[in-house]
Amino acid sequence: MTLALYDLPTSPNARKVRLLAAELGIHYRRVELKMGDLQSREYLRLNPNGMVPTINDDGFVLWESAAILKYLAAKHPERGMLPSGQKELAKVDQWLFWFSGHVEPALDQLAWERRIKPYLGQPGHDPTLIAAAEAALNRFLQVLEKQLMAKDYILDKLTIVDFATAPRLEHAPTFLEFDLFHYPNIIAWIERLQKKPYWKDA
Amino acid sequence: MTLALYDLPTSPNARKVRLLAAELGIHYRRVELKMGDLQSREYLRLNPNGMVPTINDDGFVLWESAAILKYLAAKHPERGMLPSGQKELAKVDQWLFWFSGHVEPALDQLAWERRIKPYLGQPGHDPTLIAAAEAALNRFLQVLEKQLMAKDYILDKLTIVDFATAPRLEHAPTFLEFDLFHYPNIIAWIERLQKKPYWKDA
């Protein structure tokens, strides 16, 4: 077993990788870090951002969860989690970059203001930052809500796009106090994924 | 000529596509939009985010600049702007997602506060949002600065990663009032790209 996953138990980005690994039946060695380990010299040599997840696949080090999902899915082409046609691949990229560039920064901002800063003893709860994040979420989640109309998954079938996105949104109501009430298609899609036998415990 | 690029002259994200098209010698039809066109029903059918760039390649519609760069580069594999090995591809993805998820949201925030909101007659210049954006930039640009140490390009040779990133950073000092003074490797890399004969006018 040569694949190592550097992980924080609370990181939704690391969880994306654990979920895809469960779906694909990929075995890996989980290296559980603590918050304080992220800035250690040793870890920064692997990932200079001091973030998780990072994988080390027999000496090949890779960070950024979406890049890791693509890399792992490409190693198992028979499972079809990453389509092989140029146009289908481009649509995977489109939705991954859309989420990474528009939705996740807003989720991150909410997480910092409502959870991480208070946890670190900083005030957090800045109304300006929270309002900006919520406005961005409401703008872009409408696009996802429409995309999921009459569809089971974001693309025509289950792909890594679902693994890159749903794990960040499913805890938004409880963890980030961001209600998904206005997004019934998004709620139904998350519930569909939650029925996977490994979903809860990955 | 069947490739159309929907473009705003002032959009740095659309400019990434124009620059790569110039590098690859790709001909396209440029559809120049105005700010007001982005929310038109016709354009929202192409790109439900109301953003540029969007391409229409003989009926195949694609948005998100990084996805477009990958798609166009993959159509010209002989030019090597997108490596073909799984690990090399994964490193391209890593840096694209890193930039899209960490650096660009901060650049966007500065652009909105310092340029776009004032242009739209809104106050903008919110000190909390500007400070958060500058802190993120200073955190993540250190990672890029280190990556560019003793290297001409972000990866081992010129790739779409450079096209996805440099066009957003080169005008940061003048347009966003964000100084790159502390990042000499980044400055030298941008100047290297600016020597391309098409760079100034693309």
C-alpha cells in the first residue's frame, strides 16, 4: 500500500478524497494531522500551503482536492468517474472550476467567520464578510439548482464533480448556518449521495 | 471559422483565452459584449453565471476560463501546452485549482472593492474586505514566489498554467493597487511572458 493521504478529520476537502476512495475501493494509508501540524516544516515541504488534503502516491506528491480527485479517478478509467472524451472532460473541468472559484471561497469565508476564527479565539462573525459570502452563495447556488433540475447528478451520471461539491454543501445548514431551504434540487441530490453505503462514515 | 469567444474587453479572464489563442494560432470570432449584456436572457442561456469568457465551438458551449484553456490546449497536443502524462496533468490541475480557489477570489474581491463597485456607483473600498483579500494574497503569493525560484515558468516549461495566472497578476499593481514589490520572481516571470510578441495586444 503506497498511497498516503494527509488528512484532518474535520476537513471537508480531505473528506472528498476519502469518499471517492471509498467509491473506487482505493486503499490508502491515512496520516491524520492536527491543526498545529499544518505549519510544521516537514508538512510544508509536502504542501507549501499548509492545507489538507495532500497525497503521496509512491513519491508523487499532489495537493488541491479537485486535482487529487481527477488523478485518482484517472487511475480507474473503467469506473467512469472521469469521462474520457475531450468535451466531457471539459464539462467536468468547467463545473470543478466553477465550484472552486465561486462557491468554495464563499463557504470558506463563512467557515472562518462562524467557526474557525471563534475556535482560534478570534472574534470572527464579521457581518460584512458574512454578508458578502452569503450573497455569493445565493448567486451561484441558483446556477447549481437549475443544473440539477430533473437530473440525478451534476453531469449526466455520477462523476467526481459530485464528490468535489456535495461534501462541502451537505453540512452548510448545520455547520455554517447557511440554509439550503430555497434549493430543493440541491437537497435532493445531496440526499441521493448520502444513500451510498460508505457516505456517512468516510 | 466556428469557434466563438464571448468577451468583455476589460475582462482579464477572457484575456487569458485570447492570449492562449494567440500562442496557439487559433482563429476565433470574438463576440464583444458590454456589461449590460451579461444578464440578458440570450447570454444567460449560454452561461448561466452571466460571466465571461464563454466559448461556443461549433455548438459545444463551455465556460470558466481554466476549463476553456485546457480544452483549447488539448486540441493542439503537438504544442505541449497541456502535458499528456497523468502526473504532469495532475500538476497542471493542482496549480490551476490552487490559483482559482485561493488567489483569484482575493483578486476578485479587490477588483470589486477598488474598481467595479465604485464604477457602478456603489461605495466599495470596504476596509474589512480589502484587508481580507490582501492577507490572502500575501499568504498564497509566497507559495508562487517560491515555486518560481530559479524557474522560467510555473511548471518545467511554458504551459496553460502560466496563461491562467499571469494575466490576472500583471495588472494587480496598477489596477488593484496591490504591489508585487516583495515578489521578485513573480515580477521576472510576468516580464518574461510580456516579451511574447502578441502579449501586449491580445
